[in-house]
Amino acid sequence: MPASPVVLIPARMASTRLPGKPLADIHGAPMIAHVWRRAMDAGIGPVYVAASEPAVVAAVEAAGGKAVLTDPDHPSGSDRIWEALGRIDPGGAFDVIVNVQGDLPTLDPAIVTAAFDLLADPSVDIGTLAAPIRIEEERTASQVVKPVVAWNDDGAVGRALYFTRATAPWGEGELFHHIGLYAYRRSALERFVALPPSPLEQREKLEQLRALEAGMRIAVARVDTVPLGVDTPADLERARRILAPSSE
């Protein structure tokens, strides 16, 4: 098992559908603080927010967390966390990087652990997650990414063969909703960010296909539910309802 993991949370203010969302208020705390706390609750290792703006760094630090300022012009979250890793750990002590999206305020800490645990297999370069699709419309929705997985006999863990916005695989059986949370070996992340965008990545608009096209092994753990990603004002209101303090 990797000995020294770190959790990195990329966050940027320039969201098209919900500008400034890392600082969106959820019951008195910015959304990014909720995500940071849930990542801390996973108990994997230290947690840092890789922020593109000083205001996000300040908000995380005010909540008691750690954050590092990164170039606002990075094309992807993986590029952002690679820069952050170099800033916080230039000596290379951390051997695994768990990338948690900064818009998951209702995240179950257990699924962070599930992605990390996949790296107990030394042949795995990257670990990620998938949950069964239970809403009929999601089977054909292009915004729902479907992993095609060669599942082990117990159906709990498998190897990713492909990711697509189409409905796949064809035929009767379960379809899965990919959850964009990743655990990278440090060497895999270093290799990944150095690769140019791949043809299938550019066609499907799915960054993880770059790793598959380069021959990297992505393992997938099955989890029960998809965490709420906050992308719109309606999503934010839903998160506020879920996280509302108990009246008891």
C-alpha cells in the first residue's frame, strides 16, 4: 500500500454556470470549506486546496485548512494539482495524490478512501469510482460519463476499458455513472500531465482517455451513489437542503 498519500482539491472561481462557486455560502461556510472538511474526514493524509485565486486561499485558511495558490490559467484540474504538489512537496515525499473535486460539499468521505484503496494493487496507476445508473434518462444523457469496466467476479472492483458519453456497453445489464474522483500514483500523475491531449480525449472531451490511450491502468471501485456536484444555482440550493442543520 502506498505509504504517504496527500489529498488535493482543485478550486477556481471562474465557473461558467455558477461563478464564484468555491465561496458560495452553505450555512455560514463557503462550499470549499465543506469539501475540505469531508476530505479531512476520510483520514487518508494531509489535505490541501489548490486554488486559482487568493480569495479561495483566504477562505480555506480561515476555516482552518491549508491551501496553495496556483496559476489561474491551467487547462484542467490535474494540471492544477500537479503545480500545487510541486509547491508543497518539491522533495517528492508524497507517493499518492488523491484528487477530489472542489464542488462536492456533500461528499461521503468513505468514497475517497475507496479510490485510494485501489492502489493497493501495484499494477494500478490510477484509481477512480463508478455508481450504478438508477435514473432512466441518465442512460442516454451525454453529460453522464459511462465507464466500460471489466469487473472482477465480485463486481466490486474492475479495470476501466473505456469512458464515453454515449450509452455503453450495448445490451442488457447495468450501466454505470463515472465519478470524477481520482487517486494517482505520483509517477502516473507526472507522466499524465506531460502527455499531450489524445485523439479520443479530444473527441469525447474526457481527460481520462489520455491515460488509457497511453497504456495506463485505471482501476474502478463500485460505490452506491453519485455525490452531488454543484454546477448550477439549483444544485447549490439542493446542497443547502442536504446540509441543513438538524432540527433535533
